[in-house]
Amino acid sequence: MDLALLRTFVTVHRAGSFTRAAALLGLSQPAVTSQIRTLERQLGRPLFLRQARGVTPTTIGDELAHKAAPHLDALVEIAETGLDDESSLRTLHLVGPPEFTSERALPALTELTGEDGQGFALRASYGNAEEALEGLSAGHHDLAITTARPRGALLTATPLCDEEHVLVAAPRWAELLGAGKTHRKEVRALESILAAKGAHALEGVPLIEVHESLPFVSRYWASVFDSRPGAPGTVIVPDLRAVLACAAAGAGLAVLPRYLCASALRRGDVVALHEPVVPPLRTYFLAVRTGTLAMPHIARAHEWLLRAADDWR
């Protein structure tokens, strides 16, 4: 079986489209279509079902991808690093959400980038769950940190850790909402108000978010108050670290991961306005292409992050 045909097949399988696969391979779409048809004739079975938008693999297509993709990835790794492991480091391509990747994953992984015979070079990029999984499937990344568990047999995911979300604001908002004199009394008073009125007690207070859809606030409101935010965001910024800075400056309320605002809470820059019995959680996953954990540098990074997550908890 021609390895070039298999490479094209795996790329189409990961991309879910002849057009996207052609762009990744630097080929024309007719050339990709022709190669897939040739492989299907050789096997005597259809590998994809053509649809209006992209393609869907058949059962045989999924089985072939599951068997062939890890070996093709290994061949690409050999081609990229060469045979002399002592003279070159393997490169790990990591993708994940900007805040978690910067604050958690990268500080842990940089310990593995030394030239100790087992280290690797590290290349990191940022992306949301959809972008990360799509790039992982297409072969752009080796390891993805994502808040969505991938479907299908092509990608394998392992739970990494849970992220607790906290409703925070500058101390003056606790004073205004709770009408107390000390931070502790303010928060206790506000807890009583929230228990009685729910999210209605927060109506009219400015909201700080990372997107107009209010993903963090909406998730918190639904989980804790069984309601939706009653107003659009007042301050929209593209990064949770900027959300924290705006909250500390008094711009309004924000929902943030506890790991990200823990230091600010200890310093008193912000206060937790509500401590529900069951706080909202979001799970992070470590995702790889099935079979690639056979590669030592990917397996080592994967295991290292799982161990580091024990301390994050």
C-alpha cells in the first residue's frame, strides 16, 4: 500500500474535508479526491461518505485511521528529528486556553525542556476547545488542553483537573451590595441577600467578561442561581487575566477560575461574593491523537502534566 495514499487518507480523516486536507497537504482538491478513490479501489471498500459539507468516515475508514495514523505520525517524527537523537531535541507542540496554559501547563512543562537526554523543545499556541481539537486532529499539535472531551476514536482524552469558578468583585462592591462595615461582615450579609433573592440581588451591577455571550457568568448563573444574567456585559476583554485586573479596579462583578484569582483574594484586591455549597466546576482534558503516546516525548509531557495536576488540586 502506497504510504503517500495513506498520508492523504489520514489527513482527510483528521480534517473532515477534502478541501481542508488539500490545503494542509499543499495539493489540489482533485488530486486529493483522486488519491482517496485510488485507495478505495485498492481496498475494495468505501472509506468516506460524501456529504454537502465535508466527509464522514465509514466504519472501515475509522478502523484504517486508527491503525495507520500512529505509525504515520511516528514516521513524520523520524523525518523531522532525524536518526541522531543526541544532536537534536524532539519538539512538543502544545495548544490550550491562554490563561490555563500560561499559568499552569507551561511552568510545569518547562522543567522538561533541558538537554538531559530526555528533554524536548517546546512550542505552545493558544486556542479554544474547538480550535485546539481541530488542530490536534489535523496534526498541527501533539498535545491539547481542552474543556471539551473529543468524540470518536481518532483522539484520546484523559481528565486533567477540575477548575472551580468564583464570583468576585472589588471590596467596595461587597460593601455596596452587603451594606456592611468589614469585608467579612459584608460577604456574610451578601450571602444572606443572595440566599433570599438569588441573582436578582445582583441586577444592575456591571459585568466583566471575555465575550459578549457571557460564557463564565452564564454558566455560574445557571449552576448557582438557576437563571440567566439579566443584562449584557459592561466590560468585555479577551483574556481572563484582564477580567481580573478590571474587577480589582472596581469595574464590576466577574466569574473567574479560583486558581487565577487566588493571590488577589489573599491580598484583598478582590473578594469572593458568594461561596455556594456546590461551586461550579469545569473539567480540563489532556487530548492526544490515538497512538501517539507511544512517542516518548509526548508520553513524558502527558504524564508530567497529570502529576502536576495533583498539586493544582
